[in-house]
Amino acid sequence: MAGRGSGEGMRFLVRDRILGIGDDYWIEDEHGRKVFLVDGKAMRLRDTFELKDAQGRVLIDIHQKMFALRDTMVIERDGQTLAKIRRKRLSLLRNHYRVSLADGTELDVSGKILDREFAVEYDGELLAVISRRWLSVVDTYGVDIVRDDADPALLIAVAVCVIHLAEKEREEG
């Protein structure tokens, strides 16, 4: 696997099954700094997953009506679609999802999603690695952002969505 590029990259700790929690929850970086807030009130009152920055600005929106709409999840920002995530049907890799960004860019997500060991790539280049290998915290996984110019909030939301889709698919058998 390639190194971390010029910068060190960033690592975030995300609680598992975050979409069902319904209380406020901070996503921290590896130094324990509070970086993103998952707004539990939005989840309870509006069935909306809201990811906010430390100043309280909403960075990411996922609405209940978009939680796995026909096997697709939609991530919004400011009322505009930012990304759509769907399973790649004809892939040899069972755990393979495609993220279509609003600007036409496509990201690939593959790996052992139910084990929280997977990668997000753009055009064969690694953007983020999701893993719980180096974490001692139970029910938490790490999101390692490899590229400095990547959007951490978006990549965290992609990880949350892909895990949600994979678990839903497992439940449906």
C-alpha cells in the first residue's frame, strides 16, 4: 500500500452503527480533538443524519427517506446532492460499492465492509482506509484519510453509508 503522501494524513474515530444512535456524538481525531459532531437531535426529530463541524455548521445531511432508497444512499450538503452510493451489482467482489459525486467523479469502495476493513479509492489511488485493527476501543472503527486534499466529512459519511448498506443487505439475506 502506498505511503501517506506528502502530509501525514488524518485519522478519525467513528462509532459503529452511528445511524441508529440518536444522541449527540463527537467524532474525534487520533489526538482526541473533537472534530465533527453527529447531531442526535436531528436524527430523533427529523430522521436526518447531520454531521457538523466543531463550529456547528452542517457539513453533511443524510435523510431517512434517503437511507437506502432502492439500495442507494444519498449524501447532501446545503440541500444539494453531494454523492450517491450504490452497490456494484456485477462485481466479482461482493463488498463493492460505487460512489458517484455530484461533479461526475466516481469513487470505488471495496474490502471487508462488515469487518470494517475496506478502502475508498479514486481512479486506483487510495483516498481513505477504514479499519478497526489498530483500535482498542470497542464498537469503533478508524477512518484514515490518506490524501490531504480529500474531504474528510464526505469520506466519513461514505464509510457510514456503505456500512449501513452492507448491514441492510446482510439482514435481507
